[in-house]
Amino acid sequence: MCEEAIPGGCAQVADAMTSAANAALPHAATPAWAMLAYLASGVLFILALRGLSSPSTSRAGNRYGMIGMTIAMVTTLVTHIPVIPGTEPDEFYNAVYWDFASFGEILAAIAIGGGIGWVIARRIAMTDMPQLVAAFHSLVGLAAVLVGWAAYLNPEAFGILGADGQINPVSRLEAGLGIAIGAITFSGSVIAFLKLAGKMSGAPILLPLRHVINLGTLIAILGLTGYFMTDQSLWVIATITVLAFLIGFLLIIPIGGADMPVVVSMLNSYSGWAAAAMGFTLHNTAMIITGALVGSSGAILSYIMCKAMNRGFLSVIAGGFGAEAGPAGEAKEQRPWKRGSAEDAAYMLGEAEKVIIIPGYGMAVSQAQHALREMADLLKAKGVEVKYAIHPVAGRMPGHMNVLLAEANVPYDEVFELEDINSEFATADVAFIIGANDVVNPAAKTDKSSPIYGMPVFDVDKAKQVFFIKRSMGGVGYAGVDNDVFYMDQTLMLLADAKKMVEDINKGLAH
Amino acid sequence: MDFISILSIFVMACFVGYYVVWSVTPALHTPLMAVTNAISSVIIVGALIAAAAAGSAGSKWLGLLAVVLASVNIFGGFAVTARMLAMYKKKDR
């Protein structure tokens, strides 16, 4: 880059750059070893995700993630030991000038947060995973907002102070975006958490003119973030923060409960982009790599979920799905259906050669996974082949059903994805549907007017016998559409709480 | 580092993320979300810098609060991921 056209020119330029950097940031100039350490932790985070390609490598992957995080934290702590104010940069490595009180506060903060996190992680029930993940997302979002504000209030410490005593315009843009994305992640995740935890109605809340309001707010946030580059006044950043909190809230309230897998994935993605934006502000490789990984991960999961529902991402985000379909079965003719008992089911399951179980959100609600696994064990003892079929959108978050079955000690090689097992229904004696509904609705294949038309579904109608566990004939799934499977000749409706019904079947199978 | 170098790292990491995440088995999508949650708390780096810096009391306290929040996520996220992954077992043969 720097040719020796002017003798000594290179050295002068280099000198000028170093002294400018040092003048602006006492000890924020990151040493080379620290940059390498951050790079190493970024690579370890990549390995953490890579490990998840199979359950057998996943546990090692998680350990790589922990090591990466430890490296990033220790590196930051070591390169940013608090020093007594007024200390010269050269004196940083002299422990006499270290501010141990501040250091203690930081360690205490890590211990408090870490302790809370650890206890929550130990105690949480597996059925509550979706809301836990949403709650954790909100914390990342809020942390991003706080870090962005901290950078705004003390730009010198972050090395983003320009020579003119103002924050570098590009850094302002990055910090502004980080704060905006963080705030959206926070308020959006709080609403998602409340809906998933049942503390707020899962039904879509539709405000009049909501698209106009949302779009206007988004444009205002982007405009203000651009304006922030020219004017670093407090009101600009404060308005961006408030508007972003507001839009996160407005964006999520119109989205219904069963679209939550997409929402949770989307917020996952946002938390990544917020971390990446902060990484740009701090010029930190670990944060940028992580942000990009998490951002792509959430985006891909959102895409998979949307595809599994045959819905456009925008239509999910626009919200309101399921709100228009009036009260269930109101104008529908009464069609005949057959009610079965636990004894019938136990008998026929015991006689079957091959049973495919399709779990859905209802299984999670009634915590029926353990009873279900017992049923499978009893059947296997009778020589029946048992498989589980999982739809990508079953449950309230990606992979929700898989975790619950794993919790109940179901071996993961008995659990199959939609495209791997769908052809097997033709050879199955029994399709056992527990707490699922829309994912087995044949209207998705045949009825072009159905709201779920085009969604890939299980071909349960090809099985010789169908058992459908459902609490009552009243509810008709999230999409609010009737399900022809209820009325098929080979279908027996088992109307009861899922867990109680399976336990009754187990009693029948045991003798 | 200048902006272009950082942008290059970012764009490359997006591509790495794209291919790595597509190779994640769908059965592990919930642990994927939990672990991405934990690693996105690497934002704690920024929080630690703010908490350690002198010069602005406001910045320092915001930093300390962010350290607490991010720590909840880091310890909670990795622990809950480990707990979930420990449950995935193969058939006993």
C-alpha cells in the first residue's frame, strides 16, 4: 500500500496513525494477541453450531461454545482492567494503578447474572422451552440497547471518539442500528414470551391502520438513524430507542400463538444482528462472527418454518392469521364421526404391526410425552414397530417435539421428519395423532380455498386405522378449519386429555 | 481495523453461518436456538468494556447492568443447551 515515494513517508503515516489512536483511546487499542483471541472464540462458536449436525457431536460442540465464550470474556477483562482515573496509558500494566473496586463490581455482576441463569436453566420444564428462549432473546436485546447507550455516553472507552471530539459518524450509525435492533428484539421477545407463557392471550390483537403505523415507525427509525450521523444530540438517540421499543411491541401483538415458531426464530435472528451491529461499533471479530452466525441461523429457521406452513414470511409478519376465521364450525353441517374408547385403542394398537405416532402442541400442553413413551415400550414388547413423525411446525418452536420426546427417553433414531416418513403411512396399521391437528389436515392438499392450502401434511388417510386424541370436538386447530380426518371411516376419535387417554390405553395394554 | 476489513469478516461469516446452519439436523433445532442465544451474548464484551471504563458513571452502570443480563443468558443458555443435548440418546441395542 505505502510506497517509498517520499523517504520516511510510511513511518510518518504510521506514527501519525498510532499517535492519533493512542490520543483518542487510552487503552482501547486492542493488542494483536487479543484480536487473535477474539478470532479464536469466533471460530469456536462456528464449531459449536457445526456440532449440532448430529446429536452425537452436539455435546462437544456445546463445550466449544463455552470455551469460546470464556476466551472472549477473559480477553476483554484482561485488556480492560479498570484503572484509577487519571492514570497514563503506559501505567496500565502496573497493578498499583488498578481499580480493584470496579473489578470486583464486574465480577459480582457476572456472578449474579450467571447464578440466575444457571438456576433457571436447571429448573425449567422442557415444555416451557419456547418461552424461556423468548425470555433469553429479550435479555440479549436489552443488553445490546444498554451497550449502545454506554458507547454513546462514553465513546472514548469504546475507541469511537473522532479527532473533533465527536463520535465518528460511522460508529454513530452502527451504534444507532444496534440500539434499534436490540430494542425491537427486547420488546418483541417480551410479547412473544407473554403469549407463549399464556400470560397474554395468544389470539392476534389487530389495531386499525396497523400496517401504516408500523411502516411509518420503521421509516422514522431508519430516518433518525441516518440523521444521527450528522447530529449526535441526545434526543435523536432517545427517540430512536423509544420508537424501536414501540415497534417491537406493535410488530408482535398481531401475530397469533401458532405462528410463534416463526416469531421466535425471527427474534433469534434479530438478536444476532444486534450483536453484529455492536461488533461493528467495537471492531470486535468475535461479536461480528457470532452476530452473523446467529443472524443467519434465525433467518434460516424462519424460512424453514414458513415453508412448512406454505406461508410467505411477510404474511406471517403482517399477522392476523386465524383471526378472520369466525367461531369454529358455526355454519358447518354436522357430519357423523365415531368415538372410540381407550380399550378399543389398546386392543387395536396391540394387534397392529406398525404404528406411527404424530405428536403436536396438545401433547406438550398435557405433558403426555412420558406416558406416550411407556405406550411405545408396551407396544414394542408386543412386537409392534413404533415410529414417531414430526412436522417442522409441530409445537411452538422449531424442534420443540423432538426435545420433549428426547426428555421422555425416546431414542432419536425412532423419530422421523415429515419427508422421511410420509410414504410409510401406506404401510402403517395405525396413525396415532396426539395433540396435532392442522399438520394432518388433507384440506391442505385438496381444498384451494383453505387457509392452510399448500402446507405439507402427513398422509394419515393412507393408514388403515387412525386414532385422533383431542380434548373435544369443539376446537378445530389453530387455522380454524375443519379437518376431514375426523369423519373418515377408519378414524376413531379419542376425546380426552392426551395424558389421561394415553395412561388409560397403557392400562389396557398392560394386561 | 478499518470498516472494509470488518465488513469482509461479517460477509464471510454470514456465508459460513448459512452453510453451517443448513447442516444442523431438524431434531436439534431447539438446542440450536438455545445455543445461538447463548453465543449472541458475546455482546458482554461491550458491556465489560463499558463497566470497566472510567469517565462516565452512567456508562459504567449501564455496562454493569448489561453484564448481569448477558451473564444470565450465557450461563443459562449453555446450561439449558447442555441439559437438552444430554437427553438425546440412541436406541439401546
